[in-house]
Amino acid sequence: MDDSRERMLRRGDYIHGSFLKPEVVDGYINGVNPGDRADVLGRFPFSESSADEAVDFATRGARNWRRVPLADRAGAVRRFRDQLARFQERSARQISREVGKPLWEARQEVVATIRALDLFLEEGTRRLLPRVIEEIGARSDALPRGVVAVLAPYNLPLLLPAQQIAAAILAGNAVVFKPSKFTPGVGQAIAELWDRSRLPRGVFNLVQGPGSVIGQRLVANHGIDALLFTGSFATASAICQATVDRPELPMHLQMGGSGTAIVLDDAELDRAVYEVMVGAFLTAGQRHNSTGRVLVTEGIYQAFVEHLVRRTLRLSIGYATDDDVFMGPVISENMRTRYRRFSRSLTAKGHIPLCEAAHDNPSRRGFYVRPAIYRVNWDNGAPFLDEEPPGPTLLLYKVKSWEEAAALHNQASFRLATSVFTAPDNPLLPEIADRLRTGALNLNRGTIGASIRLANVGLGRSSNGLSGGVEILDVLTHARSQLVEARPFEVVPRLPGINWDGAVAEAGVEMDDVTEDDDMVDVSNALELSAD
């Protein structure tokens, strides 16, 4: 275990450009290393009044920041990106310490965050430029919403909130950020990086605390103009209930729920086993797109199962800084309890453990468990298609054909990402792809592979139908169209029957008297019927 075990400096909330400790403390969240409970980061105070104060100051910050030119807003995001690059190793170690990820994986998250910021600076900036149609005097601008609340998860505590916050600030919004109660230190580190980025006061704000208190307070505050949430379906449902009186509030809800892999008879066996295993058990199976289910056709089933089980049993589990560690702990004792309870439900319904759920190495002072694989007898009336398998749990289904796999897949409640393992030249691929109802389809790649350049919309209970990636800018802005009439009023066509100059049509003139030679007034522009 890393000998860096000192309690970190708890600087409090970050509001209006300064770190402040709450004057009235409503409670504390305890920062503990899930890989070694003896490694205590300290207690972080929280206050409900801080949430309201942060929204108030963000409202002030948003009024001025929306007027700042796009190039200058991009400059601020670029400074944040450069600060993160400067403190890469410190950031990675903080992630490992609070989430329990192996240090190599935490370093990958930091690098992925830097790349994501580069893409937002490149493609996001272009996306925010106005669209101008000079020939008809028209333009459309992407205008900021105002105050954006960002409620972040623990599994990717830097990658997800960093890119969402950067996107909101790039678009001209102010932000109130609440990190997960499990990762207050990473949240504070993000605030420190923004503090070094020379933002105007109030544009970025941080409040610490649990979602049941501070998150709920933010959601209920009518000062927020948009909401970005990543977490569980149950919490998303509670958010929708809390905002039922604000149907106009733009919300991006990402609930994950895990992904599904389909392995067909002609798949490359080693590739399929490797991608499914890594997708299921990386980050202890706690990613929103972790592989939670794998559907395998009969011809390859036995070989796939033998290889998967044998290699899964060899996975190295340990402390984040140990050498050659693949998987660390789950995030909390509550998650470990859910993992064991779910496995008991599986066995109670007659499903078969191939790698049984169990605690790992009781000598370690953390929340360690073993990767679990269960064969689901899905035709017994308990197919377990509606729940997210907690932690490193993989459900295995044997199917007769790709058609049966697709039908079973489409019954799952969460369909964020799907992998299909088959020969690249399989002539049935177009039909398979058309049949599968999923937000992302990866061919011979695991479910955890994604690109922010592409739309990312989970189906079923995985999202509320709005895209992530660069397209999240559409949630963070609203389009305003503008039409300009530059012609003198005297030559603007007027509608029939107005009699603008007071002239009255001569009595007795009927419409039948109009000939093809008479001048006809084109009023299509006035009636908004122009093809333009």
C-alpha cells in the first residue's frame, strides 16, 4: 500500500471564487480509502445553506460570463486543461485513494480527461458558432442556459464531471458542482484546478455533501437552469419527482445500468473472452457501461465458458499501488452487501454460480470481492433482465441463435451499450444491427469502449433520451433564431385586404376578372412559406 496516508487539507466548499467552510454545519461526509479503511482522508462538512448560496452566486456569475466571447471562454477551459496536465500524477493518486482503482487505471482516467477536454475545445467550439444564412438575413445562435447543476458519480470522478463542467463553461454557463459523497477529495481537486484557471468569480462553484441532502437541495432550487446527473435509476426517478413542477427544466440523466455482450458461433474466441472479462470486471464492475450480461450461442458456448472462467480466476485483486493489479475494491460496504445479496437472489432462483460471489482476502482492510459469474436459466421465469448487476457480477445466458439473443437483449431494461462478437464479414451483421435496440453498438469491442465525438444515448432506463459526448452542448444551450428585414418598408409586399393607403377597391370588380397578365403579389416571405 502507498505510504502517502496523510489526511488531506479539507478546504470546504468553493463559492464565488473562494474556498469557504460552512458557518452552519448540517453534517459531515467521511473520506475513506475503500482499499484500506485505515487510510482516512478526513471529515468534510456540508451545509444546505451553502447549496443555495452557491446557486445565488452562480446566477450573478452567469449574467456576465454569457457576454464573454467564445474565444475567451475557450481560453479558460484550455487553462483548466493545462493545469490538469501539469498535475496529472497528483490527480491520479487522489482518484486511486478515494475510489480504490489501481494506479494505472487512475492514470488512464486522467489522460482520457485531457483528451476529452481537447475534443471539446476543438469540436465543441465549432458546434457553438452561430449559423448564418446571409441571403435571407437569418442566423441561429446557441445561447447559454444560465446556471447548470452537475451531480457527479464516484466511478469516473474526474472524467465525467470535468468534461461536463468544461462543456457548460465553454457554452457560457455558470456551474454548481456536487461531487459524489465518496470522492470529495477529487471534487476539491477539480475546484483547485479551476481556481488556478483565472475564471471570474461565481462562474464555477463547488458544494460538498451527500445526494440525499445537498443534491436534493440543488435539484429543488429554482435558480438552476439545467441539470446534469449521472448515477442510479432510483436517484434519477427521485429527481424527476422533485422537479415535476418544472417540466421546462432541461435535464441530462445518465443512469447506465450496465451493457450487454452477444457472442456468436463465429466469434474469435480469445478476443471475445478478453473483451467481455475486462468489460465486466474493470473498475470492479462499477462503470455505468460495464458488461453485466453476456448472451452466448450454443456452438461456442462451452469453449467460451471454460476460457472465461479460467481466466477470470487468474485476475489479480489488490491495493491500488500494488504491482500488477487488475482490480481494486468496490466503493463501500453497502456496495459489497448489495453484491452478496444479489448473488443470493440468483442462487435462490435456481441460477448456477460458475465463479461464486465472495469476499476476497479478509486480511486486506478494504471492501474487496471476487469477480462473480452466474449462468442464468432465463427460461425459468426469473431472467434477471430488469436490474443492474452490482459490482463485478456477470450474468451468462445460453441462447440457440442470434435471433434469440436479440429478442432476449431487447427485453433488458437497461440498454446503454451492446457488444457483438462475430466475424467482421458476417453477412447477417446488417440485420443483427437493425434488430438490436441499443444506444451504442460495438463490433468486436467491449461495452466500455466509447467516443465523445459520437452521440451517446442510452435506451430503456439507461437515460432520458438525450445525448452525451459533444452533443451535450445541445442540453447546455438553447437555440435562438433571428430574421432581419433590411429592405425599405415601401417595397415590402403587403397582404391583400389591408388597404394600407386608404384606397378602396372599385365596386363590382370580381375575382373572375383577373387575367394571367395582372401583377400578382408574392407574399410567401411574409407568410413564412418561403422555401428558404
